Amino acid sequence: MNKILIAIAILSTSIFTHAQKNPNPGYWQQRVNYQMDVNMDVEKFTYEGTQKLTYSNNSPDTLKNVYFHLYFNAFQPGSDMDALLQNIPDPDGRMVTTQTINGEKVFESKISKLKPNEIGFLKVKNLRQDGALVDSKVVGTILEVTLKQPIAPNRSTVFTLDFEGQVPTMIRRAGRNSKENVALSMAQWYPKLAEFDFEGWHAEQYLGREFHSVWGDFDVKITLDKSYTIGSTGNLVNKNEIGHGYQDTGVKVENNKKSKKLTWHFNAKNVLDFTWGADPNFIHDIYPGPNGMKLHFLYKNDPKIVENWKKLQPLTAKLFNFFNENVGEYPYNQYSIIQGGDGGMEYSMCTLITGGRDLPSLVGVTAHEVAHSWFQHALATNETKHEWMDEGFTTFISDLAMLSVLKEEELSDTNPFGSTYNSYYNLISLNIEEPQTTHADRYAFNRAYSVGSYSKGSIFLTQLSYLIGWDAMMKTLKTYYNDYKFTHPTPNDVKRTAERVSGAVLDWYLVDWTETTNTIDYGIESVQDNGKDSTKVNLKRIGRMGMPLDILVVYEDDSMETFYVPFSSMHWTKPNPYPEIERTVLNDWGWANPNYSFSISKPKKNIKRILIDPSQFMADVNQENNLYERK
């Protein structure tokens, strides 16, 4: 009986660990558990492996097909990624060569020039479902699989397969021999089951941007040349056999001297993917993080960068503290910052970043990629469709964190959001903005994608603080993380969280800001005497997007007063953001009427200036008409 009770307790704990806590009724999500054993040839940059994948169908649908991502197939001449680079007007500069002909820039895809021993590929053989061979078809970076036995709701199946791959020449995120001479950046390197959610399958060609993944457990063994040090997702199971700086203090590691290879065994629970980087010349440092977690730093033994990487370590611990306090607790027990890749890219429990940077840049890229641990790897929105929720919220919180961890003289700008707003305003001036509902791979311009997801996504939050107040916005962020972590939230979930926290109605904000390219532009049209002791202020809405207005009035004696114009669609009045200044709440201004007037109980001659939005958090695209100054 005791054994039965213990077994039930263990089972209950296991179920609770992976419980789906999304507050939306009827929510469900799929589950994957991977076991992989991989052998890497570091001379040829090829590898072979086996995979056992347990897939749980928690959906109400019976699945007759499944799809695997074969990301490395994108790095071949003629791939869809190659085609995009040759047809978009402003391709990613890391993926093309550029020359000027007759005064015009001409781009050439680096992928189109790859030789057979430089391309990436991923091939699957002997694919079986519960022991039975299944039919499959490769379409670019997707493996289409027709199941022998459909997977009924609330049922699991086991796939087994053999795979072989070739690591491409470094072009985008993953690859070999980066510009900083890191040997292996192994991201999206294995056959990865595509996500199936309430919208159906997400199995599009990989074009180099964002992802949507299924949570699961990974048990991974990697065998490669013993001189290489690996940094990765998860925890090293056999650290005292491997050494390389992972072993327990005081443990002497005695590897088989006759063997030229070592097998590294990693385990990761409840993550979206498994990523690793490796090099024979890595330094590996471990630094204590908050709440007993460990921070791993793996970087080239290059005198030009070592000092900055050492300085980075205590600052990274401070970053984790900042994010824990302002968003929520980091849910894992380790994180690895690994030199590699082609810039900075977030992965589960680790990041690949380029390392030859000055200290502020090194801290900045680390802050951004670490912050993704909250806004992608714990929340995991579908960033192919809602990339602004991931990149934008990450940009917001990492920019704020930089103020906390760097000295003022090390910051490029003490206003953490100034460049964000300027990027957005510049995009508007170029007239190439696209709605944030645009699929990440469908933007006509890379610049429109970058600004729309990073800058405009960040402004969604800073501007939300203008709408409901800074404290309510930050509480919204923490509540959103706590309520929706590990459950793939949608834009509506963010909006509803803000509504629950504040009491405001915000559907109009989500629609106008993310689903349209409507801009905000309010102006002071005129200020005129309105009798002996009164002044009439005439305002105009010029942009298509409505907003409430905070208006600051400075009088001749330098005393101040504020006026608040509620936006009728909000059905709510914001608490006074400047409690030290007397405020008058005026009548609502509805969207349909472009004109609005109010009176100030002082003559015009006593008014020095009037300013719309003293916080500058409202993204008004024309600031010049926001200010009246008496001449």
C-alpha cells in the first residue's frame, strides 16, 4: 500500500510539473520528449544520430499527419531562404555580399554560392511510428509524415528515426567557423516536431527569422573530439566524467587517454529546444546566479576579449536579479552565455552571442538575449505571427535593465526608450510600415520587420504606461508572466491582463496599435481669449488613432496645472500621473470627432506654455504641434 501511495504521489507531482495553467477555459497544448544520441565529426562538420520522440496529443483532434522541421536544409542553393535573399529589397546584411554598381547597391545571396561541402542539410532515415515504418516526404525544410496509425485525442505515440546532418558554413545563427572562429554553433540542428495548436499546424519553410515550438524534455548525448568544450541547453549529467570546468570542486577527472572522443550527456526539462556551441579553445567559467542557479560563460581564449567577458559575469547575475524582481522568477537552474552565432540569438537556457564587443555592447546583447528567457522561453508566444510580443517586450525590459547594471557614463543614452521612439518615427517617415499582425516572414522590408517587432513592440508597453500608469503597466507585466508562463499566450491575453489589472477597456488599443498602421498625431490648433478671465484651447486629432491626453499648462509665475482628456473608448479615467500637480479631469473625447475644446480659468496673457503629453510616452508622430508657447 505504501508503495502504491508513493507511486501516486510521484505521478501527481509529474503531472503537476507540466500542468497547463493558462487561465483561458479549454486551453490545451501538445507535449514532446526527445532522446537523442549524436556523433559529430569535427573535421568534416557532419554528424549522425538517433532520435526517440514521444509525442502526446492533448488536442481535441485526431492527427493523421505530423510535420518535422529540417532547418539546416535552408542553407542550400535554391532554398526558399536563398530565394528570399535574392528578392527582398533590403536583405539581412549578414546573409549577402554587397557591391555598388552604377551607384546602386546590388546584393548577392551567400547561400547561392555554397559548395556541396559547405551547405547545410538534415536527412531522416528509418522513420517509424510505434515500430512501424511510415511514409514521409521532404519539402524544403519540412518533412511531411503520413501516420500509420492516427493519434487520437489524449493519446501518445513514439517516433524513432536515424538522421544525418552537415553543419553549414556560418551564414545565419547556426553554422561552423564563425567570423570569430568559433567552430560549432549548433542551433535548430535536429529533426524537430512542428507545433500544433488551436490554430492548427505551424509547418512553414524556415526563412531565417522566428520560431514556434512545443515544450518537452530533452535527453541528449553528444560525442565529439575530446578537445572540444560544449556549452548548451540543460544540465550536464556526467560532469565528473567530462571535466572541462564542469566537474565538482576538488574532483579530478581521468578520461580514457586512448579515446579521441568524449560523450557529453545533457538533460533539460520543459524547454522549447536544445542548442549547443563547441570549440577546442573555449574558456569555461561558472558564476553564481540568484536563487542558487549557475551561470556558465564559454568564450574564446583570446586576450582581446577575456577582460570584458570576466567583467560581464557579475553584471549578468545583476541582470537575472533585475528580471526576477520586475517580471518573475527564472524557472530553470542554469543559463549559458556562449560565444558563437552571428550576433545574438536566444535559445532555451542559453544564448549564442558574438564576443568581440566593447563592454556596454557585450552587456547589452546579453541583457536582451537573457530577457528572452522570460518573454520567449517561458511564455513562448507564436513569434512567427506575434513577433512584437517577444522581441518588443524583451527590448523594453532589457533596455530598462541596462540602467540598473551599467554606470551612467557607460550608457549610450540615459533615456532607455529614446532610440526606440526615434526608430519608430523614422519608419513612419519612410512610409514603409506594415501592421504588426504581418507574419514575421512576410514583411516587404527587413527594416519594417525590425522596427515593427523590436521598437513598436516595446512602445506597446511604454505607451500602455501612458494609458494606465507606470505601476499598473509593470503589474500587468508581472501578472501576465505569472498567469501565462509555459502556455503560449496570444495578444489578447496581454490586453486582457492589462484590463484586469487596471479596469480600463483596451480593445481599441490592441487593434489600432498592432492590427493597423494608424498613427497618433494630436495638435494644439489655437489658444484664444475666452472672456476676461478665461482661455479657450482648441485641439485637433490629425492621426487616425485616438488616445487620451495629458496636458500640462505652465503659467507666467511658473506654477503648473494639468488637464486630462479621457478617451471615450477606454471608459476609464487614469489616476493622476503627477500627483504633486493639481489636475482637472475634462469631458471624454470620442474618436469620431476630430475637434475638441476646453477652457482654462485664467486669461491667455497668464499662460506661458501648453504641452500635450509631458511624459513623451505617447507615440505622437508630429511633436511640433504638441507645444504652444506664448510669444
